[in-house]
Amino acid sequence: MRYTLFTLPLAFLLSFSSTQAQDEAEILKHFHSITAEEVFSYAKALSEPKFDGRLAGSPGYTKSAEWVAAHLKKWNIKPGYGESYFKHFQQDYTVVKSTGALSIQLFDKKGNSIEKSYSFPEHYFPGSNSANGTIEGELVYVGYGITAPVHHYDDYKNVDVKGKIVLIEPGHPKPETAKEWNDWAAFAGSSEKMTNALNHGAKGVLYISKLASPGMKYHDGLVYCHVDKKVVEELFFARNLDYSKVKDTLTSKNKSQSQTLGHKASITAETEYHPNGSYANVIGVIPGSDPVLKDEVIMVGAHLDGQGNLGELFPGALDNASGVADIMAAARALTKLPAPKRTIAFFFIGAEEKGLLGAFEYAKEPLFPKEKTICYINLDMVGNGTGLYFGGGKSFPDIFKHFEEANARYIHRPLKTRHLNRSYKGRPRTDGMALSQEGFRALSVHCTDRIKKLYYHHPADTYETLVPEIMEDVSKWLYLGLYSLANAETIDLTEVTDEE
């Protein structure tokens, strides 16, 4: 349910004033200028075929970055990098020209066989960075596909995969939330598994995770695709084997379950590799007005890139045109107000889907000193739900209170928060987590209580899956919270831990 009030409490509005001339009418005027239609239009536009899924490195991504920058310029938001909004980085990419093909000749234990052709997107997705061509070979299940001598673990120990096609599970013998993740990082990444398969002589891979995954690196000569778990269950069932039991044993005992399945598979990939592409991080700035506080910066950001096109467009509407759109509408409205005391920076990040590359690149050479960055607030998949979530709010209550008060006094959405998870040692999965790992005070905004079906890294992640009303409220919430925080006389950055 949406609630609409037509006045803001005066005390709250006064906390937003950066000059004596600022008044309630001005704040309300631009607050109400943010509409569901506006925010939705930005997300819809970014989901259009002209941007080709916004794959980092590709021309489609470059067009989307230029499109965002053109809006920032129109709104008189200053470029972050001198005269430019862009910080460019080299990035390879692969053009996937068709959805390819997957067929398997299944053999039972008596030698009887049947050939099955599988379909996209129900049964498989083509590999985002597969080599080009058609390969055929016997299928071998190799569990996690890991060879880690330091851990005395090898999924290839008792199987011969030369000239064959291997089935590989995602993950590793320790949960990714465990502190041991860093000990396995050199072996457990999907790209490392592909390299390991090649080193053992495999010529193809069926990766047991049906989703677009542009972060897997290109390996010359290795053809692969992603398969649904139901396909794997069928492969085991044909041999009178129970896949769920094999997987449970692999997971619970951390012991290799590799075995030859005897089926023969054919994978076709129609791709073109481009080693010399590029992407850009995009930053626009509203400079602060206070002679001292203007050097302090509040950053809000979202990743601009998507999964691209795998022979069919992956629009990436929720992930993450939604987050970009929410920020854009808030940014436009903020430009209509007197300049805040502190600087507000809008960060549209590239190559998140490639492995959080844009965030890590920023951390190497930040535009604003880390010690002057009050916080970075990350938005990812913020366009489906009825409630609001502010990650890390309990850890930094003097930051959170500006957003909490904005919601309580005007937005009236259910609002959840929690402490930062400092005990988490797994692989970072968001730009915010990447920047937090590099020492930034990184918080996050999400939606709760989804009301539409989630299509993650899927061609059905279209603008029709978005909820414009929650996007409007997120954008309005950012507008109020950012401006209040940027005008605070003081900000206590003492971190409160969950043990306190």
C-alpha cells in the first residue's frame, strides 16, 4: 500500500536547509517532482535492445554510459574527472551470436541409447565467454572441478577427461560464507575451474548453474554452456544413479565423487571474442558549498553493466537498471536545491558482472580520499518489493538516522536495517562489499518483500518485472536522506558493532 502525505514536518525540513532562503515549499516541490513514471522510464530505456544488455567491454555498455552521462550533463551535475564523467579501463568481451545448441546421447547400463536435444532457456544457457565451434565428447562428472594440492583435494584424481566434456559444480568443499574461503579462492573461482579442466585435457564443460555469467574468463578452444540441475538429474537417472545423493555426499563429506557417466554430448557455440574492448566508471558530482565540509563526500552508486546478449537479449532491468534509475531521479531532483554543505557524488559502476572490477579499480585510485568519504551507499536490484532495507544502518546510526527519519516522516514504508557483517569472509558479491573489503564505509539499499517473480541473470529480467511505485519511493527516500546527511552539522562515524 502506498501512502501520500502533502506536508513534511517543519523540524525535518529545517534540517535540510543549506541557506536561509531554503523553505518548505522548495523541498516539497522537487520531492513531488520525482514520479514513478520518471524512474520507470529510465529503467525501461536502459533495458532496450539498443544497449544490447550493457555488457562491460562492449559497444552496448559504452552507449549506456554515454546515455547516463548525457542526463547528468543536462541536469548540470559536474563531471567527476575534470571535464569528463568517465574513467576508462580495458576489458575483453565475447559476442554471442546465437543461443547455440546442446544435445546428449544418453546410454543406460544395458547399452540402450536415446538422443535428446535441449532447449534455451529452459534447459541451458550458452556460455558468455565460450570459444566458438561445435564439440562432441563423452561426459564425465568431476564434482567441483578443483585440484588443490595444498588441501589434499583433487576432483580429477580417479578420472580421465582427455578429449571429453566435464560437468562441473559451482562452489567448493567449504561453504563460501566460511572463513576458509580465502584459502580456496585460488582454486574455486569459475574461471580457475575452466583453466583446470583445460589443463586436464577436457575440451568442453557443462557448468551446473543455469544463469548468465559474464565473469567467467574466455579460454581459447574451450566450448561450454550452463545447464539446469534437472538436466543433470536426468543424466544420472539414466545410469540408475541418484544425483541428489551424489551431491549430498560431495557437500557433506567434502570428498570427490567424480565418475564417468558414459553419455555423449554435443555443444555448439557461435561466438566472437574481442580482447580489446573497454568500459568506464561514470561519476557525476554536486559540489558542496561549505568551505570546510565540501571536502567530505557522500557517494551513492549502482552498477550500470548487465549480462549482455547470449543470442537473446538479457535486459537486466532489475539487475541493475533499477538501481541506476533510482539514483538518476534522485540526482535530478537534488540539483534543484541549494548546494548542500558536503559533496554528493553519483557513481555508476562498470564491470560488476565481470567480477566487481569497476569497484576494485575505483578502490585502487579513488577520486575522493578514503578518509574524506563519509560513506558509499550501494543500490543493486532495487525495483521489486514493498519494503525498504538499509544495510549497515545499525553500525552507523548517525548516518542511518537521516534515512530512518525521512522514511518515518514521509515515505512510510516498512524499513529494516542491520549491522555490517564484519565476520563475512566469503567472496564479495556486490560493489558495496568490494569497497568495504578495501576499507570504505560501504552501506547498501535494497527492497524487501518482493511482489513479482525474480528472474536473476535471465532473459526474462525485463522492465515488466519492475514495480514503479517502490522505485519512486526509493528515489524520494534517497533525495531526502542524502540531502539531510549532506547538510548535517556533524556526523559521528564511530562504528557500533553487534557485540555492543
